[in-house]
Amino acid sequence: MGAISLSDTRFSSYVGNGHGQHGAVVEEIEGLIRLYKDGHVERPPIVPNVSAAFSTDPDVISRDVTVDDFNAVWARLYVPMRQTKLPLLVYFHGGGFCVGSAAWRSYHEFLSQLASTADCLIMSVNYRLAPEHPLPAAFEDGVSAVKWVRQQAVSSGEEHKWWASRCNFSKVFVGGDSAGACLAHNVVTRLRSPTALKPVTIGGVILIQPFFAGESRTASEKNMVQPASSALSLRASDAYWRLALPPGTNRDHPWCNPLSKSAAIYQNMENLNLPPTMVCISELDILKDRNLEFCAAMKSAGKSVEQVVYMGVGHAFQILHNYPLSQIRTQEMIAHIKAFIS
């Protein structure tokens, strides 16, 4: 796909400015989301949606399935045509927990390519968004998605045979990018008893530019100057967290900062039963240092962590192609994910 410009994602906050029937705009990331005083939310269609039938790879079949009727959670499945059973990657899209969709063309194209090249099935989950549904709604939807996979492994009928018959449920991975990576980490920490998922086995976690934060700034957050095409600025990051976190909390909440003091009380990393984890980091991302600190803490806690830094690119390069090296680094990332899954 061509480059998508996010130059209009500057942060603004308005107090007392009237905007029609909904009153003042109280929070806005321009071009992406606007929250009004009366709770009304607008999300301009900055990225086009495509249907599952939109073909980007003739080798991959994609269809949409319902995961949770009550919470309107659905997923798009990508199934490469292979003769052998393949691993499954349960994937969560990014967007600061506030925007994004499994139907976004950028995700559809990236995940079709990933499924074909890495030889894996992919289940791209469309979870509930904040501020209408603040955290932990997205985490709950993520857990529901993994449990839905188990349900299909145990008793899938004809409706899901088209993909379940091609799936190796003993090799299921959980992953995502940006907020989706934060979501994936929180999902696996909630699945404290992996044996409860049998016959599904979580083989690993893939965190692409995980969207963590904290009240204290890291060096890359303070000093990394973002180009106009950047997908994430520090002001936008703060705005996303204000919209996503429960009222009365801050960026040191354990859902946001897994290395905070409150997180140590909430979940001792050393005691967490975490599968092997791969963390993909971008050199020009404001989250770089925070991602590196997370990897160091995981290693200190005795966890299996593989970290890869992609040089010359920033946040979400693999779906937005907003850096000159994006295509090259995306192919490298896909190769690394394939090796990790294999």
C-alpha cells in the first residue's frame, strides 16, 4: 500500500469551545479521535476499511467470524492454503486502545502477507475501544478471543471447519502491535493457568512496539523528535492513555506500566508463567527505551525474551509504510516472526 500520512495527528485540547449539539471538545487527537463534553465520540475514517473478501494474496483465504455477540467482538481469520496444519497467531491491532480496526486496509494487507510468508493462520481480533469502553474491556475481549479459540479446538462444527481443520492448536501464539502488543501482554498475564486452555498451547508472545507508558519519562520519550509522518507523538500517547485508563488512575497503572511499583504489587513478574516472548522495537520510536527496559526486566526475572531493533524506522512502520526503509524492515520483521513461530 502507499504511504499514509499522519501529519494531522497533533494533539489538541479545547475547553469551553462550542461544537454544536455535543458541546465542547474535551479531548482530541486531530484526524483520529474527538471526544465531546457530552460523551459523544467521533473517529474520522483516516484509514479505509476493507471487507474480508478484499484479496491481497491469492494464497490466503480471509473471512470474518463472531467471537462474542454480547460485546460485539469479531475477528478476521487469515488462512494460507497449505497441506499441513499450521500454527495460529491471535493478533490485536494498535491504535492507543481508542482507534483502529481489524478491517483497516493497512492491517488487512500486512496480516495477509504475514500469514502467507510466515506460514501461519492469523486471527485478527476487533475488540472494544475506549473511551466508550475503557480498560480493562479490551483485555477482557482478548481473553475471550483466546478462550473462543479453545472452544473451536474442542468442539468446532462445520461452520469453522474451513480453518480449524488447518490449525495446529498445540502451537498458538498471542501478539499485536502498539496498543495491541500491550493488550497481548496483559492477556497472557491473565491466563495464569495455561493447562486450562488444553488442547490449546500458548507457544509464545509477539510484541511489536508495545504501547507502554509511565509518569516518569524515558530518554527517548523526552528527546526523540518525531517527523510529521510519525504515528505516535508523546502528546498523542498521553491523550490515548487519558481516554483508555479508568478514571482516577495515571500512567503508572499496571495495565499501562508493567514496571511500576504498583505493577510489582499487582503482578510479580518473576512469578508470572509467561511463554517465550519476542519484542520488536523501532529505533526512531519514542517507545524505544521503554521497550528496551521491559526486555531487560523480563530477562532479570528469568523470562525467555528475544528482542529485535529495526533501524531507521519509527512506530507502526510495518502497517503505515511512513518511512523510506519501511518495506525492507517489514520484510525483516516478517522473517523474524516466521523464525520465532517455527
